[in-house]
Amino acid sequence: MERRNHGAHGGGKIRIGVCVMEKKVSCSPMEQILERLHAFGEFEIIIFGDKVILEDPIESWPLCDCLIAFYSAGYPLEKAEKYAVLRRPFLVNELDPQYLLHDRSKVYEHLKLFGVPVPTYAVVRREHPNQELNYFIEQDDFIEIHGKRFCKPFVEKPIDGDDHNIMIYYPSYAGGGMKELFRKVGNRSSEFYPEVRKVRRDGSYIYEEFMPTGGTDVKVYTIGPGYAHAEARKSPVVDGVVMRNSDGKEVRYPVLLTPTEKQIARNVCQAFRQAVCGFDLLRCDLGEARSYVCDVNGWSFVKSSYKYYDDAACILRKMFLDEKAPHIYTIPAHLPWRISEPAQPSDAVRNRERGTVGIPMQSEELRCVIAVIRHGDRTPKQKVKLKITQEKLLKLMLKYNGGKAHAEAKLKSALQLQDLLDATRILVPRARSGRESDSDAEVEHAEKLRQVRAVLEEGGHFSGIYRKVQLKPSNWAHIPKSSGEGEEEVPSEALMILKYGGVLTHAGRKQAEELGRYFRNNMYPSEGPGLLRLHSTYRHDLKIYSSDEGRVQMSAAAFAKGLLDLEGDLTPILVSLVSKDSSMLDGLQDGTIEISEAKAQLHDIIISSKVANGGDPAGFPWMVDGADVSTNAAQLLTDLAELTKEITSQVKRLSDDENEEVATDSDSPNHPYDQAKALWRTEIDMDRIAAGLPCGSESFLLMFARWKKLERDLYNERKKRFDTTQIPDIYDSCKYDLLHNSHLNLNGLHDLFKVSQLLADGVIPNEYGINPKQKLKIGSKIARRLLGKILIDLHNTRREITEC
């Protein structure tokens, strides 16, 4: 290739001036394309070089007919503009609009002006670091800018387009924290910081909604408004590990753009008058498939795609000839740089060599995989109910229900739970009074308040994914209005319901991750690891849904980590790849009546120890009503109550000892353990085991509350009645303590497990229907939306096959 540093118009060739920094000229894509242009024989390629660009006056710069010029670090864009005005060459990329690309806010404004969809965003400008702004508000799980609220997860980008340090802030329900995205360093493109929860205040930033893209980024490269090439890569948002091939280059896969996306590419190209440019396309599914542009990069070329290099050279050739010599433009019969390449045999020749001429190749392709998966090992689910009449708690309810006397309040955020904890700490008696005048109800109420406080203090850090509180008004009173005119109705009593527990354990996370890895290795044995390969093979249609329960969300994230061969923390994986759909996956309410009937029938079968004759037990044992219920279930139930009482008594003694120790400490104890952060850190549990404490973040007080509730709910002493619906919960709690708290050496725990397992083996298969007909009716109601979604997916897959 000729590299001239002065501008004689030699041999009638069109002079192509390359006025860019040498680092950009020497990169492989630019070299490949310039070599192809030179091979046509119609162009003289003139490389200006850094010395000319940076030191020489524009009057002595080489003459050219067409100019390739674009900004990069250290490039004198204003000087290049003056040269273009002086010599008036044809510009592949206009120079003036390139100033816009340095300011992300101007890029977004310009895109909107041309009808290009962008994420919802707002701008925060500071004149100096840490400047206080009256239009900017930050809370635990959201920010507000000029009254526009952005709930986490949201994205924070510097307004400076040359600053590539971008942050994503995660909500407390997913564990919180921040992920920093940056230009690739080795095999890393992002890092996760679980402790960082506050946004930066050292400069000016754009904030935008986080767009879930299924863990992939789509990079689009234009060469003129009529050509766009797109490639997918693993998003740095997921785990920050860069996938590289054997040559050390980032792995990317070509993707097809939709007609709408092709129009977006055309609009971007024309909006900035940049024939050659690249931009990031976010493909997301927020109820409907949409695509958004989030960054425009100016001059960009695809790396390592010889087909693309051929296309780029041919299109640029046409641009140059259309501008400078339209009369000589013809479509070449062959590409000159391919003359020396060996000819590839045609399909007919290859088939003839295989002896398969005229015989269609038969093959099968996996088109659709649907899996429904249960969550992994978890801590027992817990619920505390208590009536509240204290003014502090009633005012708190009004604060968070909008001041409506009959409305309930739901508390999940860190700020809301902290308010409740502050009020509860004041209301909880400093110690058990032991007064004989205290009624059983008063003692129980005080114990429940202590339990609420202990739950809220658990871990020293709030995570809405594991703790939630409902406050429901139940009685009202009329008081004079503050204005003195008439009366107003206010709550005088409310029901507090605190739900907690059900946290995915370290073992549960490992189970889910191993299942994902097993699933990948057995379902896709020939596809190799990784998100991109699956996405490429299965048409970017990997979807992972979860209910809104914390244990289920984290199981889904851990499964995705194993399935897609990801690394790092679960929070970014959860937010990037898992979609919550409680309406599809939490359908119990649709079968409430039938479930209640089934449980009542099952209760009668267990109490009477008689299995009903719903079919022929000899030929079809599963057709019997209450199949698998033990014939001595009534006796086992009595044994279960006695053994549960023994375990509760032992845990109470441990709890009393713990209370005596706590009483000697400060009123504001330090709680170093954080379940949300320690889902995968076994060292903390090892420390607790060595100290003789329960695993996880459970104190002996909460462990006692758990067993006391099971004891009380299983058998009502006053009514002399068993509640058989508690059997699965006792089995669940017993199994958890055997797995995680065996070091506490609770006498009788193994015996309790054996009895509860015998009963649970009969209850669990029958609590949603005691015979196949009832099971089918209840199951179809619960899973109606899920089955509908599966049928739609199968129908769409079938339609795609017929269209191919």
C-alpha cells in the first residue's frame, strides 16, 4: 500500500486522506479495509501521520479528494475542521457533529430529536465536587431528579463521553451493592462492590433506568445509512469476565437486526452525519420487545470479520466514486484481493463427494427447552402476628399508608424497617417483669415484640428480599379534628404481620448452581459453556422467570450462574437475567377453596387413621383417597406433639441463657453477621458453630420462637385439637436443624425427624388434592398461567420452525 506524506494527484487515482492518529491507523480493522481499498487500484491512500497532524500547519497537510478523519484521545479536532474548510474534501464522517459525542446528555438529546428510542434518563450537573443540589434527592432504593424518580436498579454514567467508568446500583431486595463497568483490563470488564450503595457526587452524571437485556449487549456498526452489521457479546453487567477465543480476542456472535432496528441504525447514522459509526443497542422485553440506543461511539469497525471488511471496502469504494467519479463506477466482477484465494467447492460437489447427490441431508435441531425448577435448601419460613395499640406503631402505619385510616401499610425498604425497629426498641420491655399480675396475653405480647425486634436487628443490615411487614387496621376511634370542627376517624388497633426466613442457604445456593451446571452439560453437551453460545444457538431467547420470594430469586440466579458458566456474585446475575413474575408462578390463591377442602379431608383421614376407598388399592394404590398416609397416623401425631414439646423446652433453656448474656451487654448490641451478604461465605457459620450458636443469622431467641410457634400451632391445648397442616412445617424445621444445627446436640431431634417424615410422606403428596381427580383440578388452577405461558412458547417455537 502506498503511504504518501504529500499530496500529488498521481496516476488519476482518487486520493484518500487518512487523517487519524497512528494508533488507530495501525489497528487491524483499519489496515484490513485500507488494504482492500488499495487493491481496487482506483485509490491512492495517503496516511497523514501523527507528526503532520499534531505539529505541521494545515496549509502543509497533504492534499486529498476524500478525507477519513475522526476524534480519538489527543486528536486536534478543531485543526482537522480548519483543514476541511480550506481544502473541501469529501468527508466520510462530518467533523462538527463529533463534538456532540463527547457529551452523553447531548447525544441523548440529539437521538430523541431524530426519533431514536433511548432509556428514560435525567441529568445531574455539578459545578464542583459534592455540590448540594435542591433538585436531587437520594434514598436507599431510589433517587429523584427534578421530581422524576429512578428506582434501583439504575445506571449512572459520567456526562463526559470519554469517561467509561459507569456504575449500576442494585436494590436492597436483591442484596444491594454497586457494579462498576470499565474498559477491558485483561479478562475483566466490571467489578461488583456489595458495600457501595450511595451514588457518586464528585461530578456531573446521567442517570437512566436499567434495561434488562438477557445478559447480552448488541453492538451495531454502520457503513453509510444503508448498511448495519450487528454482533452480540456477553454484557459486562453479568459477571465482568471477558470471553476470549484462542487468539485472545473477545468472543462475539453475529445477530440479525429487525426492520425496526435497521431503521434505528439508519437514523443514528444520519443524525450525527457519521457514515462509519458504532453504537450500543439494548434489546429488552418490558412487556413487549423493544430496542434502545444507549451509547454512540463515532468511528467504529468490527474486529475479526473478513466478510465485514469486504462489505466495508465495497461500500466505501462506492461512496468515494459516487462523489468524485460517478461516471467510472461499475460493480466489480470479483473482489481483487480474493483472486489468489483457492476456490471453494460448491454444495453440489461436496454432496457428490459424500455420495448424497439429490438426497436431502436429514438432521435434528433442538428448538425449545422448558424447565420448571424448585428453590434450593433454605432456612424455615416464619411469621409473627400480634395486635398493636401503641400510638407510635399506629402513627407509623399512617405514615406509610398515605394517612388513610382503613388502608394497610407494607414495609419492605430499609428506611421503613429502620423506622419500625426504632419504634419497637422503645416499646419492648428492658427485661421480663416476672410480675404475677402480668396476664398470659401480656407476657405473650411482650415476647412477640422481642421477637419482632430480634428479627429486625438480625444481621445488622436490612434486605427486603427476606423481611416484610404488614400493618392492617382492625379497630377505629373518633377524635376531634385539629381544626376543632367535627371529628375524624383514626385507627385504634391494628394487626402486625411480620414474615421472615426462607433464606437460601449456602447449601441451597450450591445445589442450584450445580443443577445449572448439570443441566448445561447434559442438555447441551456439544454447545460448550457460556451465555453467548447458548444465546447464539437459541436465538437470544433464553428467559428465566422467578416468583418474588427471595429464596426463589436467589435459586434462579444461582441456577443461571451454573447454566451459563458465569462467575462472581449473585446480585448482578439476578438483576440482569431473572424476571420476576409472581402472577405466573404464585397461583395458590386461585385454588384456595379446593385446597382448604382437601386439607380438611386429609385431616379427617389422619385423625381417624382410615384411608378412604377411592379406588382399587390392590391394582391402583395411588387412586386411594389419602394414599401414602400411614395407617397409625393418629398415634404418630401424638408422638409428634410430645417430641416437639421436648425440643422446644431444650431450645428455651438455650434462649434463656442467651438472654442473660445479652442483658449484660449494651442496649445497642453489635450484629456482625449479615445473611444477605453471607449467602456463600461459609467461614462465618464455622465461627458460629465453634461458638455453639445456631447457623445463619438466627439467635436462640428466634430459634425458640420458631419451635414454640410450631408446638402451639400443632396442638391446641384449650380445644384439644390437632392442626395437621403444621406437619410439613415441623418436618421442614426438624430437617433444617439436623442439617445446619446438629452441633447443638438437641436430644430427641433424630426421633422427631423420623416421626415427622413418616407423617409428611403422607401429608405433602395429598395437601393439594387427596386423589388424582382433585389433584388435577387444584393443580390446573394453581398452574393455569404457567401452563398457558408454556403452551404459547411451544406454539411460537413451532411457528418459527415452519417459517424457517
